[in-house]
Amino acid sequence: MIPRICDAHCDTLFAIAIEGKAPEACTVTRERMARGGVSVQTFALFCGRKGPQGTPYRDALDMLAAVPQVGVPMITGALPDERPETPSGILSCEGGEMLEGSLARLDEFQQKVRLRMLALTWNFENEIGHPAKEGPKGGLKPFGFELLRAMDDYGILPDVSHLNEAGFWDVCERAALPPIASHSDCRWLCDVPRNLRKEQARAIIDRKGFIGVNFYGFFLKEDGVSALDDVVRHVDELCELGAEDVLGFGSDFDGIETWPEGLAHPGDFPALMDALARRGYGEALLDKLAGGNLWRVLKAAEAAARH
Ligand SMILES: [Zn+2]
């Protein structure tokens, strides 16, 4: 049985709309999703690449316009009870600068499509807060707190991947919805600012959020040379902390230039599930890791939405 995988992050829309890649040349394709048993792929509107000098709102619209090119239906209405049998997509935001400091913009995106998660920053400071890359200090800004309230109303999960530590703790304290880290690994195994410290992972576990293990070689291992076993190692460590109910995958495909040997695209997910099964993970837990946990938190956020 191929479990129904849910992947919390990829940059395929960016690759198509901004980098000009042909859809069939992308890492995430419908055919590979089908082959790998990927039920739901989260497609990010990645808007942070130039910080304040960029045109993030414009970029986000261009990425939305590219949605039909990925060839899988986006779920913009209510989520079905069960993970879909055939490849589908949902949308997220990576880099809240696309809102240009305006809640009206958030409303506009929610009217057009439904964002399920929103990464407050990418690697640059914005109107919302400060990125992990620029150090741990400096929490959310006033607009960041306003935005969290609005996201709670819409049922959009606050994604802390890329956010710095002070901002992370602000989200934990102020958001009603649980924090998620859509594509981050263990900092105690690979010491890069984009990965989570143990106390951050514990906070996500306590609040029943979500952690998506990132397949980027340099987040799995400091020398960037990684294999399936390195993904298993991060999964093991998080499970040891008690993350069985909040853990899954955030591949970062189409946003990374190095990945574990044997895990190059969505068609390789079964190899990862096999590696976890060999390690001793049972069927019920494998199903949660594959997609059950992400689906659970997405459904919870949708149920908590006020409009
Ligand atoms: Zn990212």
C-alpha cells in the first residue's frame, strides 16, 4: 500500500512563474506525484526573494496565474474528510511581504484562492518580523500581531520556517492556531539557523502544530551530502521528542539544489517510506508521517476559521 503523502512545501510555482521553467522540467510534476503516492502537495507563493526591493505582490499574482500549469487541481474550497486519492494541491505563502503590510491584501488572496499556511518571513526582514538568517532577536512587529489575529480568523496556519526565534515565541504566545514549521529540520543535528531548536520543536508538539522535515542536503547535514538515512535520523530525533502526531514532510522540491541520494523528486517518496519501515516504524505511524498529521492540522485550522 502506498500511503497518501501530503507534502507541506515546494517552490514549483516560483520555478514556473518567476524563473521561467517549463512545468515538465520541474521537480514536482503530476506524473511524479502520482508515481510517489503524493495526495496533496502544498504549492507556495514564494515572494521574499528580494526583500523590500522586490515586487512581492506582483510576483504572487504571477504565481497564481501559473497554477493551471502545474496540472493538478487546487483545493480552494473545503478540504475533504480524507486525503484525496489522486494528486491535488493546496496553496501557501512563503514571505508575508506579498501582503505589503495590508490586511486588505490578505482578504483579497482569501477571496481569490484559499491560503492554508503563511510563512511570516522569508530570509529578509519585512513588515511582519525578522528572519532566522538575521539572528534570534527582534520579535514580531505591530503588523505581525495584527496579521496573526487575521490569520486566526481565516484559519491560516502560521508557518515559522524562516522566522527567527523571538518571532517564533511571539507566534506561540499570540496565535490561537498552532504554529507549524512547514520545511525545517533539527538544529541539534545540523546547526543552521533555519532548523528548529529542541525547545521550539517541543513547543510545536505541545500545541499540536506540524513539523515538515526538509529534504535540503545542507539542512540535513552540515556538509550537504545526504542520504535517505539522514532524513530518517531527523525523523527519529523528532519522534524521540514526542512528535509522532505532528510530524511529516516539507520537501522543498524546486527550491533546493541538493537533496538526499535516492530522494530527488516526489516519485521517490516510496523509497523514504520503505527506509522508515525498515527502521521499524509501524503502519499506523507511517500513515501519520506520510500525510495524516498534516491533514489533521489543516482540517483543524479550517474548522477553527471564523470566515
Ligand atoms: Zn523556504
